[in-house]
Amino acid sequence: MVEILLDPACAVRHRRGFMPTSVLRSSVEAGLRGARANLVPGLALQAFALALVVSYYQVPAVQAALQQLAVFRERTGFVYGIVATAFFGGVLPFVYLKLRSATRARFTLAQGAALTAFWAYKGLEIDLFYRFNAWLVGEGTEVSTIVLKALVDQGVYCPILAIPVSWIVYAWVEYQFNGRAVMQRLTAPGWYVRDVLPILLSNVAIWVPAVTIIYLLPTPLQLPLQNIVLCFFTLLLAHLTQQPAGKTPVARLHEQAQAA
């Protein structure tokens, strides 16, 4: 989960029409802190994904099972990506948050439904992107092909589309569907540096190695492995960003505004 917090002092400066250089420094520092926090859990996720890929190529039983999954995924087409990604990216994390007393109040049912719908859309988007990346770069598993796919993924797709859109949706949900509040933050100078850059930097420790491992599999199996990593990743973030019981991020925004 992406936790959206508003710094009232920065908001005032942004309304005046400029972004201090300290914002860039703070964003980089926040991103590096997130990357360090994600490092050890990220290594565990990557080890799991790598073990699955190695098993696919070395263990006949695992290969046979995953090939059956690939056949099912191809037979169901885009429906598989939509349903599976909604489940792993939206439903499971929401259920996890609701089962924990410390995070139970974080999202309402309406917010959970909105996030599940978003991840359903993301399933279609990611499926199309993996197909496009395979068409653009190739289907092989040579080092050059894997590196190029990872560069397109993490150097183009994520910073231009995936992370900014995810931030907008999560901000909209965290602000209780207040589109005006999100637009005010989006149109303030330095939005990308202030809000997107820290997420990009903090995700480096997990997703750069993870997508490299994902691209070691045949294209039909890349989305299923991505879903598994996504599930563990969202559960990890839900745990790392847990709120005190009864205090949602929106309530914290109100507290900050009053304190200002």
C-alpha cells in the first residue's frame, strides 16, 4: 500500500508557486529509507521467486504444473489477469488489513472495493504490457533480452505510467474519494518529485530484481509469477505502514492540518 501523507507547510509553499530544493532532498531521503526498509523483505521475496523459476527449469513436476497453469492462462485470455490481479493485489491485502486490529480502520468496504477494481484494471494493463514487451524485445531468455525487458519495465513503464497512476488512485482512495483534494496536490509544483520519486526509489530494492526474475519465465507465466510477488509485496507494505487502531490516514491528515 502507498501511504499518502500531506505536509501542511509544503502545501502552503506549493500554493505560493515554488518548490524548495529541500523537497527534492527530502524525497530522495524518504525513497532511500524506504529502499533500505524493503531490502531484507525484498531479498526474501526475490529468493522465493528465483526458487520458483529454478524449479520450473530443473524439476519436471514443477514444470508440468506451471505448464498446465500457462495453458489455463492462455485459454482464459485477459480474464485470468483481471481476476487474479484483483485477488492478489486488492482482495487479499484488504482482508489482511481487516483481520488485524491495528489496521482494521484503514480502509472502508467502499475503499477496498475501489482498490480491488483498480487492481482488476491493472491486471489487464500488466497483461498487455508483458505481451507488448515480448513483442518489442523478444520471447527469449538470453541475458540481453532479459536486461532490455527489465529496462523497459522499470525505466519507462513504471516511472511514466504504473507508479504515477497508482499514486493517483491510492491518493483518491485515501482522501475518501475527494477528487478535488487529489487535483490540488497533483497541480502543486513538484508533484512528481515530492510524491512519485520516493515510491520509485523505495521500490528499487524489490522490483528491479523481481522483474528480472519474472522475465526468465515464458511470457504466459510471467503474469502469474508477478501476481505471487505482488501478493507478498502488498502484504508486506500493509504490515510496514500499519496505522494505530482507529486512526486512518485521513484522520492523520486532519490532525496535521489542525496542528499547522
